Amino acid sequence: MTANHSQDLTRRAFLGSTAAAACVGAASARQPDETTANETASKKPTPKLPRAFIDGTGDGWKALGEADLVNVNCHDDTWSWRDGVLYCTGQPVGVYRSIKQYTNFEMVCEWCHRRPAGNSGIFVWATPDSINGLAAAGKPGLPKGIECQVLDLAYGGDNPADWYTSHGDVFPVGVIMKPFPPLSPNGVRSFPSKNLTKAHNNWNHYYIRAINGEVRLWVNGEEVSGGNGCEPRSGYLALESEGSPIEFRGLRIRELP
């Protein structure tokens, strides 16, 4: 072996080992970056529930006004319309129903309690038999159906019970529904996933979608509660008078296939 050849081999070995070291170094240098990227990805916020601040305008939507609703078992002066706002005295306990029955639909409305601890609700698919029974009896009472709770934040005072909330519970009254989680302790109500209701003397916005036996409720633009497997899945809409003054406005509906 010549001296030149030996020097050439030594030089190649040196270069090869240097390249290998560089590769190892590069891999080592990349590893913390990759770990950081993975950690960052794992810390991304979980997706939020769908937002849907729908105002009830557009194709197929129609207003629900005085000609579309009728008193069932309240006093003649319990419900009154003025300048597009529906006023309810809260006395006696009863309902104001749609003239028409609905199956698949979406609706919007705004509501405002005028006293602390006010109670009310919106019934979806209220059963004709229960509505007719209330009308025939002419006494205080509420129908069967799926209720979207309309409850002021002060309800229950300093010691509210744990089986309800003031942020948009959805639950069956004398009918069948499988509530979406989170559930009330007794498993009957779909509790809201987020607290979005504003206190009395503030307007709140509800968007309700009822399709093929499923009811979903959005409060002030975010979906919070609902249920499926509802039976029956057709009936009246009904607004509650339940002991305290409340106002409704912007009642609009769109029927769906």
C-alpha cells in the first residue's frame, strides 16, 4: 500500500465518521422540536359545540303572531300582544298554544323575565289529548310534551335544588325522550353543557330544532342540550304561564320535511 493511498483511506474514514456524527446530531436536534410539536398538538382546545345564532329570516321562515296562537286554559287577560311583543302575566298556570300542529321544524324566539326567580317554558310536540283535556277542564295545569325550560337565574334563591338548572334544560313531561348528557342527577333532564342564560330584565335567545324525534336547544347562540327517541314526535307548540310575568318576542318558525 502506498503512502498516498493510505492517506486517502484515512481521509475517507474521517469524513465518513464526521458525516455520521452530523446525522446523529441532526436527529438529536430534531427530537425536542418534534416532541414540542406533539405536546402543542395535545394541548389544543377541544372543539366547541356548534354555534347557531339564527334570527329566523330567510326562505321558509314565518312569524308567529296573534293569529297563530290561542289561549288554552288561562284567563282572557293572561296573554296580550303589543307592538309585536307577547306579554304574559304568569297567572294562572297554563299555556298558549299554536293553532297548527307541527312535526319537523325549527323555531326562534326571545324571552325576558320581568321578576327574579321567574318560571316558564316552551313545549315542543305538546300532545293534542293533553291540550284538549286542559281546555275542557278550564283549570290550571300544563300539557304533556317536551319542555325547553325558561327559568330565571334567581329561581331557588340561595339554595337551588340539584335536579334543574336555569340555563336551558330539555326534558319530557308525560312522554318519551332519551336526554343528551350531561344529565340531571335523576337522569330525566338534559342539563345544559354551558351556562349562557342572562338574568331577569335581559333578553335571551332560543333556537330550537325538532326533527325526526330529536330536539336540540341553542341558548344565546350555542347548542347546550336536547334529546332524541321522542314519542310522540308531532304536536302543538305551547308557551307557559307559570307564576311570574314574562315577555316573548321574535317568534318565528320554519317547517322542515
